[in-house]
Amino acid sequence: MPPSAAAGEPPQQSHREIRATIFGLMMAMMLAALDQTIVATAMPTIARDLGDFQNLSWVVTAYLIAATAVVPLYGRLADTHGRHVTMLSAIAIFVAGSVASALAPSVGWLAAARAIQGLGGGGLVALAQTIIADVVPPKERGRYQVYIASVFAASGVGGPVLGGFIAEHLHWSVIFWINVPAGAAALLMTNAVLRRMPRRHQRRPLDVIGAVLMVAATSTLMLALSWGGSRLPWGSPVVVALLVSSAMLWTMFVFRLRTAAEPLIPGELLANPVVACGLASAGLAMGTFTGLTFFVPIYLELVVGLSASLSGLALIPLLVGTVTGAIISGHTMAHVRHYKRLPLGGLTLSCTALALLALAPNGLPLWALEVLFACASFGVGTSFPVTTVAIQNAVLLHQIGTATASLHFFRQLTGAVVVSVFGAIVLSGGATVARGMGAKLAPGAEAHLAASFQWVFLLGAFGVALSLLAFSLMKELPLRGRVAAARPEATAPGD
């Protein structure tokens, strides 16, 4: 694809105008990012108050399934019906789900309300990054990743603390009530921003059949991954039936993509080598990182022997490292021609660090573990902004929403798969894990658990190595800079 036919150039705006636009979008991103972390520490309190520990996992699972399943749908809607109406609809749905969650009289009600939240929250981050791509040219887009990274850093560190404080000193429902004024502020701020935005969509019919197949295939797979190895054995009839159903639905979805006149995800998008390699690399990198953030606290408590509070502090290098890597890599993109070099080195560093952890999972001092965790997360973090910008840079303006949403979808889906694989390995080592509710070892399982985490780190290194391979195969297209105006695109009035 020649440069002139690729992502195009957003109209020129000053750094101050772009920063004001991004700050408005950050409020919407914060809603989704914070909601995934603030609830975790309040889960025990919610279970005690509603008198239902057995079904509590649905509060997390329902949101995760809904949020993952609808991401590609939001991307397509943004490209066909406009960023404005799609983003405002996502915020409104999220706030409605928050109100229903705050009023929940039972865990079942709360799980259903969280699913509604997920239907709105699933599109917020992908849509925000799509809109940023509309106003910031690819060559300069990386420098604004610091604002995006700060949202996830603040939610990752502050969310659990805020959730625990609210649950202990106020009432758990306040966790959801605060989304109402925050959502109203996000609605006003994003509306003001989007009214000034250029229109980038093309009016095309929505492939409803493809959307239904994709949502059903994702939901059944996520349900199987959530239940398998925890609530039910992997070989149970229910889990097997879900996996078979998901495989059949995915097959039907792929057939639909190949035969529909206007498929949910255009075939030329997936056939684009930059997009294909970028999706594979980003999914594997994010999947590995998600799996590590889920199980490293268990490793620190049950293998290293730290207390729950100390394991939380020891997790900071893993969380901060990826944000630091993303910020440095994003800033570097604006100043170098070969923007792939830093992530190539970073992914190599990450793979090496995880391999070293696999060699001695139970024999390293804490300071060495912290250094390796920081190196592993930093290396993975360097690839995040580059894959995002590279994919957006390689597609047409009216496909940016679909491409960005597909990227987030693959990241979330791969993360769920990796967490399930890591969970099966850890459970086979004798650990009974209930995240947020404590963890304990089966008798005589200490040595087996250490060996299990050796496999976890080894598979993590293998996942990053595959991400590195896909990233190295991704073509390094030149990043466009500022021009006076964008290439004209077919639009429809009334965005």
C-alpha cells in the first residue's frame, strides 16, 4: 500500500489543542480502566453483604465476557456510523450498568448489571484510541502514549486501594455510584471534543449475522476458559460442549467473513501483513503480561513466602515496568526513523528475563526477582505503542476504528487464554487459588508448585518469543507526519 493510500493525515492542530482533546478522552478511558481494578478488593465485602460466595466469580466473569465480545462491534460501528454517536452510546450504557450494579440486591443481579457495564466499557478504550488516531498523525502519535499509559498506571495502582477503602469505610455500592458523576463528566467532555472532530466514517450496512456469530463465539470461549480448571474440570461435558460450540461458531464466523458483502472485519484488513503481524505480536505480548499480573502475586505469596501486603508491593515493578517501557517507546517513535528497533530489543530483554526466572523459580533473592520482573514488563511495554500506531498507520482512515478495536479484542482474548493456561498449570501444582479471597497450598504441594511456576515462566518466555517473531516480520512502513489537511474521504452527514 503506498503511503498516500494508507492511514492518511489528520488536519493540523497545535499540541495544546491535541492535549485538550486527549484529556477529554482520558476521562472515558479512566471509566473502563478503573472499573476493572477497583472492584477486585471489594469482592469479599460484596460477597458477605449479599450472602453469596459461590457465585461471586460471575461478577468478574460477566463483565469480562461482555467487554471482550463487543470490542470488534464497536470498532465497526465507529467506522460506519461515526465516532461521536458510538462513544457517547458506550458511555451511556456503561453508566446505566453502573446504576444497576449499585442497586443490586443479589449477586445474580450484580452479575447481570456488570454484563451491561461490560457492553459499554468494552468499547471505551478502543474508541478513545481510534479518536486519538483521527487527530494525531502517526509519526507523532507515540508521544501522546504517555497520557494513555498514565490512565492505566493510575487505575492499576489506585484502583485496588480506592476499592478497599470504599468497601471498608463506606459501602461497596459507592464503587458503582461514583461512575455516575464521572460518566456524566466524561459524556460532557467527550461530546465537546467530538463535536469539533473531523468525520472519518463511511455509511455502510452492519453485518448483523457476523456480529451475532462473533459475540456468540467469543462468549462461549470466554465462558469455557473461565470455568475450565476452576469451577469444572477441563474434561467435563459442560466445558467440552462450550469449547466445541465455540469452535463451530468461529468456523461459521470465518465463513461469514469470506462470503458477506460487507463483513464485520473486512478481509483486506486481516490480509494486510502489517495488521496481521501486529495483531499476533500485540496479542501474544499482552496475553503473557496479563497472565503474569494474575499469577505473580500467587507466586510471591506461596513460593517466595511473602505476605499478602508485601506481595502487593513487590508487584509494583511488574506494573510500572510496562508503563515505563510504553512511555519511552512512544516518545522515541517521534524522533527516529527505525521505530521497531527499541521494541525488538525490549522483547528480547523480556524473553531473556522470563527464561532466567524459569531456570531458578525458587532460588533467587527477592531483589533479583524484582529486577527480572521489571525487565520482563519493560520489554513487553515497549511494543505496545508501536504495534498500535503501526497498525493504524497501515490502514485507510475509515478502517482505523475496526483495526484498533480488533487489536484490543485480540489482546483481551489472548489474555484470557493465557490466564487459563497458566491457571491449569498452577492448579496442577496443588494450589487452590481464589483471587482476592486468599490462597492456600494443598498438603505436600510446595515442591510441585515451584515446578509449576517454572513452566509458567517458561511458557511466558515462549509467548514473548513468538511475539518477537511476529513483530520482526511486521513491515516498518514510514510514519506520516503533519500536513495541512487529510485526504478526502467519503462521509455522511449527521455524525
